[in-house]
Amino acid sequence: MTRMTRLACASLLLALTATTASAQSPATRPNVPSAQIMTSIAADSVTVTHWYKQNVYDPGDNKIGEIMDVLIDRQGKATTLIVGVGGFLGMGEKDVAVPFNAVQATTKDNSKWYLVMNSTKDALKSAKGFKYDRNAMTWIPEDAPATTGTQTAPAPRSTK
């Protein structure tokens, strides 16, 4: 074997060894628990798309708003819905916060799935409004000044 061939083979062997070693040891971060892989999903589970960007109706089947966001707590439980109400084609719309359990899923004529809330459009229009602060990546009262600067990451989830 020529010196050049031996050098090429040694380089190739070193590259393969490094690639194999790095593929075998997954990257880990301190204080981050290992992911749990599920083998089944609870039968009563539904996707967030059943709420997000869906219309909300009052008990009389009148449209009163649209779900603009679904907020979850640090344990992953859905707690709040942001409902857009009023306006026309996005102009003059107001976003209000309601508890997640204030909106109930039901079916119409036992077929079409939709969301109902025991409220009125006027009650939502008169409620305190919120706006999304892109810098802070959170909803803030509509009369609060927006933050400036860089985006901040959400606080870590509790490991309890």
C-alpha cells in the first residue's frame, strides 16, 4: 500500500469511528427528564384542533366568537381559551380570556361537532380585553404597554 492510500484509509476509518460513536450516545441535557413514550392514548382524548380557530356559539346557536388561542399551564393542562369577539373581517375584534371549561363541545343533530358557551356576544364584548405581545410571547391586558427587546423563552415545566 502506498503512503497516500494508507493515509486515506486511516482518515476514512477515523471518520467512521467518530460517526458511529456519536450516533450511539444521544445528546442529553442536565435536569431534563427522559421522554416517556406512550403505547396507547386515552379514549376520551381530543386534539387541540377541536378548539383552536373554531367558532363558539351561545346556547341559542348564535355565533359569539372564535377561539384564537389555547393556553396551557406548566403541567400541560389546558386552562384558558382566548376568544375573538366582534369586528368584521378582523377589524375591531377584541380578544377575551375565558376558562377552558367554560366552553363545552356538543353535537348538532347528533352529527356535527361544535363549541357552545353559556354567554352572549355582548357579555364578551364588554369583558376585559387582551392582546398578544410577540416580544414576551404571552397575552397581556389590552391597555398594558407592549414589551420591547428580545423574546424570552417560557419558564421550564415542573418536574413534580
